[in-house]
Amino acid sequence: MRTKALRLLAPHFEHKLFLTATPHNGYPESFSALLELLDNQRFARSTKLDRKQLDAVMVRRMKSELPTRWDGSPRFPKRTLEPLEVPYTDEEKAIHAALKQYAGLRSKRARDNAESIATDFVLKTLKKRLFSSPAAFLTTLNKHEASLRHAVKKTAGTKPTFGTLKRDIDRIDEDYADDEEYDEATGDAVETASRLFSEPSDQELALIKKMRDWAERACSQNDSKARQLIAWLKEHIRPNGQWTEQRVILFTEYRATQKWLSEVLASEGFTGQDRLMTMYGGMDAKSREAIKAAFQASPDQSPVRILLATDAASEGLDLQNHCSKLIHYEIPWNPNRMEQRNGRIDRHGQKADHVQVFHFVSKGYKERQSSAFTLPQSELEADLEFLMMVAKKVEKIREDLGSVGQVLADDVEEAMLGRGYNLARTDTAERGSEPVRKMLKFERDLAKQIQALLDQYRETQKELRLSPANIQKVVEVGLKLAQQPPLIPVKNSKGKPIFRLPALRGSWAACAEGLEHPHTKEIRPITFDHAVANGRDDVVLVHLNHRLVQMCLRLLRAEVWSEAGRKKLHRIEARVVPDSALPTPAVIAHARLVVIGGDSHRLHEEIITAGGMLKEGRFTRMNVGQVAEALAAATDEEPSEATKKRFLKLWGEITPSVQQALTARMTDRTKGLEKRLLERSDKEAQNIESILLELKRSIEAELDEPEYRQLELFSDPERDQLERNKDFLRDRVKQIPGEIQRETEAIRARFADPQARIFPVAVTFLVPRKLSII
């Protein structure tokens, strides 16, 4: 075996931890892949970055703050909100007005706090489902009416307690992975709340009947919103009856709406030939993954064009490969849920330049937006416009969605219960989050610091020689050592390094796991080049942490340090170089240099080389540049056996000289590292001090904010929690000086009195071609 493999492998001895990092530890060219890479603590150690330095940068990463590409284009697509205008009928507007009238009557007749809360909950639930679909509305209305009539027949003593009501309502706020369980919890809460209602009046019963009769009729036909959806699909997804390659996700909050919509779209011919798929919470994992794989596959491989999904089904899924359009069939009242939906396609890996998010509004919306004097004509139109305002507000403040989202959710619920449209409180919330934003912004000047880390990562990548060609060579040598069949180059790959993995034996067979395409089930070829695999799902990237590379690396390490009599990989090689590269033969030694700090911490590790030319049987040392040029000129050609024997005969005489050259190289390299290590020590200490001092100033500024003195705005529990938070922040400020001292001392101790050690690895003889056959 050639010891060229040792040189390719050698850099990996410097950072063993680098090889055991996450699957993203390949060689990412994309900025976002780098961000994921930097999140790994072991990579931080491999690139000589302190974890606290990374923490300061990785607190939050906002897409708007990321640097642009080399040509100035954004790294993420632009997202726009698009209104879908619906010509609602007078009957549909009347039903929304009837629900508002019913809500007003019930709210006025609430006898106590428990009934008031129960009333708000039921009316809010009914309205959310009315905005969704007639099917979802009818299900909940029937449950409410049945519970209401049941409650009238019972005595007051059998009514549920306020605690029972609160428990059932709280259950709905839990995260459900199963839509059926969520619907059951909602139904139980509606039933409990309805049983707390006072006896309905004749007017209220008449309104319930009116709404039920309409919902029953509407369930058996397409309502105005469904007709508008169908028109949009025919225009953008299936124009003139021909399916395009465009895809869209239809999101709904309720399983009942999803089932109803599926039937509606089936009646319009959208479901044949697997063009439409449904994903819901509670379906088995295998089916869910199959649907995801089909939707993520290329349109020429998978016929699906429409994905009808509920919130519970889509959580955590990437659906952006070939889809840039998303329709909210209803606008969630919780902005966090709306943003979670949008994140299924507005994420890293989106190929389109433009992501479109659609919301339903009433007809005339755009005209009303352009005129300050045109007002909505009905309650339905006013509610829909308010919800669209919420969607726009979320888009504007999504950087701080975690702190503002609940405020928006509360405002939406108040508005939908008929208590006025007012988003002014979000402005206060945004101002209140400003100190947090400022502190986060200090902890990462993202555009600047990430670029510095990217440069440092690329420098490390260069130092470790983590090129695709080198990874490929390690695999090729590893397979040969393991007596496995070699990689099979793919024909017609247009010059790109793509290979078929052969049928491997024994434990190596597991290296084929993950090669099966998730949708077509075909075994995909592999590549070691990130640029080749980028944006493709028909080829698999074999990165540093891939099982195949890891097994080859472990085998090569074992060979390097195995006993002399058991080696399959030799430490000595001889290679031919062009006559122009060397006038006479040369010998070059490779050794592992390790620098240990004062606390036995490994500060640095690399492979060094030293060598010299052989003239008249004597060793003449070469400088570092000459050694590098000679090694770069080496070919795969071996000299004659006679030449090799002459080298072996000479080896005993030149060994002391080679060892002296290695020792001298170690001394020179160590001296060169002293300044670098001292700079690292100073920089790490300064960074820690700077971060902690700025954190201290930020906390002090936060404590001085006037909002903290406006305690009359808070309830007693909130006031107590605020005081506890303030006490914690004050204690944190007091701890910072001592923390600076401890961290600085630890860093200084780590870099104190560095000691160098070398361990021989391999020897390479280089022979000019004119002398290789002598």
C-alpha cells in the first residue's frame, strides 16, 4: 500500500474530535450548513474556538442579518403575503353576523366568572371553526347544542366546577401529535363549558338552529372560499387541465376541515394519480415519511402536486425542496402556529427566489387597502381584514415572535369576541423587547463575526486538507485494506466524481444504509464533493461522519499504530518524480507534532515533514518549501526494485541525519507556534472578558429601564416574578468579575509552558525518473 494514504490521513490525527461531530461535518460551502456545523461543540474545539465565543455568536441567528452571497443576492428567498379575495355570499355573511349576535346575547347573560369564561371559550371555538369550514363548524356547534340541552335538564348541583373547566381548557393548549386526540380534548372542553351555560333563550335557540341549518347545507356543497381555492388551483397548479410542476401546501387547523376539503377537491378531479396527498396527526410514521419523501422528490419523479396537511402533521418537517407556495385555509389565531407553518417552506434549501404565502380575505380587500375611506361592509369582511393585519404584523415583527406572539394572540381573541380591533399593544411589546434585542445584537455582530468564523473554518479546512479528493482517497485505500471491492465510477457523470458503492461484505455492508431514495427506492450513487450533491436528492454526499469514511479512517489509524509484523499499510514508500522536480534522489520523513499546555491540555497537533537530498551517499537537508514542492511532484509510478534495494541499504547510514532534520523542524515549528499560541491565549482571554463585561453592561441597562418601575401594570404574580427576575439579574452582575478572573486564569494556565513532542509516522523516497530504472 502507498504511504500517500498516510499523508492524506495524517491531518486527521490533529483533530480526532472533528471526525466524530454531527453528520453536517462534511465540507459545506453553503453559509447555513456552516451555521449548523458551528453549533457543534466538538467542531469548536477542532477549529480552536472557545465555546463561549461560539455562544456569543450563536445565541440567535436571524435570516435578515446573515451576509448576502458573493453577488449581493440574499441567502434566503423573499417571502410575500398574498391575499386571495373571496366573494362571500349574503347568506355566509349573515351566518357570521348570527354567530356574533349569539355571542353578544350569551355574554350579557353570563351570571358569574365561570360562566363568562365558559362562554368566551365556546364562542371563540365556534368562530375559529366557522372561519375554517362548514364541516368543522357543524361538528362543534352540534356538540355545543347537545351539551346545552343536556345541561338544561340537569340540576345546578350536577354542573361541572370551575376547576374542571380550567383543566379541560388547559388540555387543549397541550401539543398534540394526533388530530383525533386534539379533537376529543376540544370536544370535552366544549361540552364542559356548555354545561355551565344558563338556560338558552328562544332567540338564542333560533340562532343556533339557523346556523346549524346553514352548516348542514354548506357541508354538502362548495362554499365561496372552497370555490376560490379551486379557481386558484386551476390557474396555478392545473391550468387548462394540465398539471404543472408547481406544488402547494394547504394548511388547516382541523381534521374535519381536511376531510371535507379532500372530498371537495376529489369532486373537482384533483386527487387522481396521487396528485393530492393528505398528512394529519396520528397517521403511522411510515406513511407520514412516505408522503414527505414523495413531496420532497423532484416533480418528474413524484406526481404529487397538492399536500393537504394539518398543523399536528407538519411539525418539524422540511417540505421546501420543490414547493414555494403555501395557503392558510384559515389564519391561525396564534401567530406562532402561523409562523411554524410558513417555516415548512421558508427555510434553508428553498430553491425558489420567492416564497408566496396566501391568506383568504373578502372581495374588495385590495381596493379597500388603497383607499383610506372605504370600509368593510360586513362583520365577516372586517374580521378577515383584521386577521390579515395580524398576518402582516407577524411578518413585520417575526424577529421577536417569541415575545410578541402571545400579545398578538390575545389581541386576536379579544377582537374575534367582538371587543374591538386593536393592535396597539404590540407596539408596546416591541419596545419592551428592544433591550433583549440590543443585548442579543451585541452578542453577535452576526454579519461580521460569522464571516470571521467562516474564514477560520476554511483556513482549518485547508490546513487539514479536507478536500473531496482526499476523502475519496482515504475511502479507496480503506476499502483495499479491508479487502473489499473498489468504488465503481458512474458513467456519463459529466466529469463529476460520482460512484456506485459496490456490494460490501460483513460489517461494511451497513455503509449502504441511507443510499435508498426515500421515494423511488432506487439505490443512489455517492459523491465526496459537497458541490456535486448540493440541491440534489439523486446522489448521496459521503461526508466525514458518514459510516463509510469513519470505518476507513478507523482502519487506517489502526494500521498506522499496529505492530510491525501485522501491518498491511507500510510506512515506507518510493515514488518517481519528474526530472525537473529533483536533481538527485531525496528522502522525506513524516512525523506527528503535538504541543501540550501547562494543564496537560493539547494546544496543537499536526503532521510535519522534513527531508533532504541524497548526494554521494550523504544527506543534505532541504528547506520546508523544497520538501513541499518535492512531495507535490510525486507520481504514482514506483522506481525499479533495484533502486528500492539501494535505498534500503542506504537507510541505516542516513537515519541519524533524518532524525536530526525532524528534530530541527520540530524546533523551528514550535518557535513559530509560540507567538501564535500566545496570541490565541490573549485573544481568548480578551474575548471572554469583553463578552462578560458587555453582558454586565446590558443587564445593568436592562435593570435601569423605566418599564421595571411601572409595577402597577402587573398583577401580583407577575410583579413577584418580575422581582425574582431582577434579583437574579443583580446576582448575575455580581458574579461576573469573579467569573472573568477565573476564566482568564484558566486560559493562561492552559497556554503556560507549552511542550512539544514528535512521533515518527512514515518515510518517502523520491527518485527522478532518469534514475528510477538504474
